[in-house]
Amino acid sequence: MHWEYPIPMHELSFAQQILETILRETAGFAGARVTRIKLRTDEFLALEPASLRFCLESISQDTIMGGAEIEIEEVAAPAGSERPLFGAGLIIEEIELDEQDG
């Protein structure tokens, strides 16, 4: 098998965690769909926004999040700050739902 570019494994593991969290948080909203999510990530995680977006779009196609707009804000770590614990630099800031009637 030949790949044209590296597979974003680092981003895929974060995308899976994000999707699991969104599915858990939206479980009580039957019939709704996620229209937009907003993520904030710091530079310590070394996430490539385009790769993270691609992974999220790929794994969420047949879920409540399929087709959702994905906003990713990268923030610089404050000068002199230490590397956070794993995952501490990623925040799901917003989950926007379109609640369907009936």
C-alpha cells in the first residue's frame, strides 16, 4: 500500500476523543444534529488544524456531528509556561445544535 502523505495518527487519536465527548454530551438531544463545534488548542499539542479537521470530518460522517462546521483556534502558550498534562491543551469551547422538531 502506498500513501501520498503521512497519515495524521496524532490528530486521529484527538479526533476520536473529541467525537466521543460530543456524542456523550449530545446523547439527550434525540433528533438534533451538531451544526458547529469550536475547539481551542495550544501549541504544546502540536496539532495540525487541517489534519485534525480532516480526521473529525472523516470519522463523524454518519453521526450527529456529520457535516458540522469545525472551528479550531490555536493559541500560543504564555511565555515561560510549562507543558501541560496530556490533553490539557485541548478544549471543546462550543457545541452548537440544530434541534429538529418531531
